[in-house]
Amino acid sequence: MTKAIDIGALYGKYGPAIYARCKRLLKDAAAAEDATQDVFVKVMKAMDSAPSEEAVLPWIHRITTNHCLNLIRDGRRHAEPVEEVPEQADDEFEDSVVTRDFAHRVLSSTPEELKAPAMMYHGRGIEQAKVAQALGVSRRTVLYRLAEFTRRAMKLNDLADAGRA
């Protein structure tokens, strides 16, 4: 892609898809609007290193995914304290809290390059080939990153089990 393509044309063509991606990841329309604008500012700043026109959408998707994951991660670091803790109703609630806590611990200790494919594949159910395309990497790289993510999660689980024993 050359610098002849203007950012307005990119925004017009890909803006709705990028907004939808941000909204899906952030689960908040206002945050998705802000993130979409931030993504296109990053795209504008990186136009010199942009790929060919055929590969521009996966490139922008990768920027979008990384930006949104960073926002999610940073939001968890600066989360506001919870005023009320819901009452524990049953074992299902306890299991879901334990599962969310474990998932949070795994994700917070995982490098971004492993987190994105794991969230797309395990969290969203996106096929490995499509994950590879969206991230601009080979399918083999996705397989490697998913295996490394799983290895790290299992190691963390083993450490948690050892701590309970």
C-alpha cells in the first residue's frame, strides 16, 4: 500500500468492521467508538510501514486486537473497587467465580502475542486459519502460540493445586 491511499478512504472502507471488532472485544459501544478512532490514529502514524492493499485489513485487525487487549488489560489494573459483593447463591456461582479468577490470572500473566490468538480461538471460537489471517501470521505460528498458552495455563493450574495441598 502506498501513501496515496488516504486515511479517510481506509476509515470509510474498514471503519464499521473495526468498530464491530472493538465493540465485540470491549463490550461497550462508547469505548468501541474511542478505540476505533485510536486504531485509525495508529494506522495513520504507521502508514509508511503498511502492507499491500490486499493485506491491509488483517494488518488493521491486528492493530485493533492489540489495542483493545491493551485497553482491557489496563482497565483491570486500574479497576475501581467493588462496593457490593454478590451473595453466593450456589455451587454454580462459586464455580463461575473460580473459573473467571483463574482465567484472569492466566491472561494477566500471558504475553500479548499469546493472549490474542488464545482469546480469538478459545474465547470467540474463531478457526485457527482465520485467527492466523487476522493476526497476519502463519497457521503454524497460531498452533505454536496456542500450545504455549495452554502449557502456561496448565503450569499455573498445577501451581494453584500445589498451593491448595
